[in-house]
Amino acid sequence: MTAGPVRDGGLLPLDGELNRECREFAETLRALFLELGISVRRYASRCYLNPGTLSRYLAGTRIAPWAFVEELLHHLAEDLGTRLDEPSLERLRRQHLAALRTAASIGRAVQQLEGQLQAADREARRAGAREEQLDLALDGTRQSIADLDARLLRLEARPFTPAPPDLTDLLAERDALAREVERLADELARTRDRAACAEKRCDLLERQLALVEHQQGTDAAPLPPASPPHAGPAPKVLLVDDRPDNLVALEAVLGPHGHCLVRASSGSEALRALLDPDDFAVILLDVQMPGMDGYETAAHIKRRARTRDIPIIFVTAIGTDPEHSMRGYAAGAVDFIPKPVDPWALRAKVAVHVELHRERRRLAHRAPLRPAPAPPPALI
């Protein structure tokens, strides 16, 4: 069937900066779409896609997920009776894999996540080194107190009347050392918390990188679905941003993957949405909002017993330098994603937290083990 003219101007020309692998896949996908002979807008509506997203798939500026390719092949077979033979289907799979491996967008996501992993690893190593220093200082101060206690016991045992002149000084020195022990112990506890949080961020980022690199590697499978079979309802993802266009962009990236998305256009609206916090897997929270900003909103969320354990990812255009990072982590964030949002990185971050939420839900719903029956009483 010869394709008719594409209406609505939705079909963009191929991106002139595509590499060879991405161009080959885009050309094949485009040829398959043109066989349908319908407009971009009409087909986007059929697939429940944003027309702009479909246009980018067909122009090669975004690599279409394999699920979309399968849907297109299904529609070709259903509408026109056109079916790819096995060699052609295998060639299309190889083109898709090659495009994924070489796409600049997924490469940027890997670079972004690797940079965040390096920063988290540096923080973990710095906190670990400081923890060792504090441990040594604490041990040394406690030993000094023990030595002073021994001296005080010897002095108190001697028959001085009145008390020996250096006893008061030694007691004052012991009090100062005790205060130093308290200060060092407090700093050590905070440093251990910092190290644990940094290690947790490293684990999360490694899982996110594995998901993104999986898309670059040897398998064309999409990211894990938000709710696999028999896993119960899809966990919810709260999107908080005062700009509707930013919310639309987040929904366009996450919606096709089956996540249950909940919108909030302000901090106070987010807190109302969390009055029933059950099944929220993660919160994507804009930092710069009028009135209650992201930091204040996060602090309120962390003060509530029922919501304090929901992970928060700050979505920010003000940078992820150490000053902003430390303020964000102090407010309770577990992660950052800079604007403009990279779709590959965002999908990986959300997918990891959704999977962790499902794991926690499975453990919580696991039936408790029955206690072993008591042995029968002995016969007397």
C-alpha cells in the first residue's frame, strides 16, 4: 500500500546529526509507519502517545522502545495483513539494539549517573575516613579519662588534709575530657549516618546504571514494568511541580511504563495527596516553587511518621553542587535529577524505587511463620 500524505505536519524530517546505527533504525521504523498511510496525530492517538513523542521516534531524535515497535508491527498486520518474516524481524531487532547502544541520549544518561555515583562514592570515602579519625580520637580521649581516673584514685587515697592542690585542676580536666567525649561521640554518630546514606546512594545509583546499561547492552527488553503480573496494584509516583508543562513532560516520560502517576502543583497540594500515603513508591519534587519550596515540602514530609520513609528525588534546575546537595540531603532527599530531565535517567531512577517498594510490600505481606507447637507435657 502506498502511503498517503501525512497530515498535521507531524512527521518531522530525519535528524541530520544521527549516527549510522540510529539513522538505519529510524529509516526502517519510518518506512514501516508510512505503510499505514495515516497521520502522526491519528496514530499517536491510537497508541495513547503524545504526537510530539511519536514524531521524535520517527525522526530518530529518540529511540522508540521495543514495545512500541511491536505495537506498530501488530497494527500493520491487523490493518494491512503485512507481516515481517523472521529474518526481517531479526534484522529490525539488531538495528534497534545498535541504535540503543550508540544513542547520544542514553549515553548522556550513563554519563550523568556515573557522575552522581562518583560524587556519592567520594562522599562515602570521605565520611569513612572521618569516621576512622573520630574513632581514634574518641578512643584516645577515653583512655586519657581512664588515666586521670587512676591518678585521682591514687590522690584521693593519700592522707592529705586539706585536699592536694592539683586535685581540683585534675577534676576540671576530667570534666573537659568528658565533654570532648560527648562531642566526638555526637560527631561520630552523624558521620556514620552520612557514610550510610552515601553508601545507600551508591547502591541506588549502581542499580540505576545497570538498568540504563541494560538498554545499551545485549537485550532489547524495556525497563521493568511498574506492576508485573500478580504484583498487585501499581505503586504510585507523586509528581510535584508548579509548572503544568513540567508535569506534562514527566508524565510523557513515565506514563508509557505503566506507573500510577499522581499530580500536585504545589507543596501544600503534595501534602494533601500524602494524607493517604499508602503505596507511594517515590516522590519527584521540584525545588523552586512559589510559597512552600521543595526543601520546606520535603521537611514536612519527613516530619510525618506515615510519610517519612517515602524516598524523595529533587528535580532541580539550580544545580547539584555540594551546597545544594547537602541542603537537599539534610531535608531528606535520596537523589537529585537536574533539569532539563534526561528521560533515560529519570525512568531508571523511578523504576529502581518502584521495584524496591514492591520488594518491601512483598516482605510486609508475607505470612508470618507459625510458632512450633509446644511439646506435650511429660507424663508423671
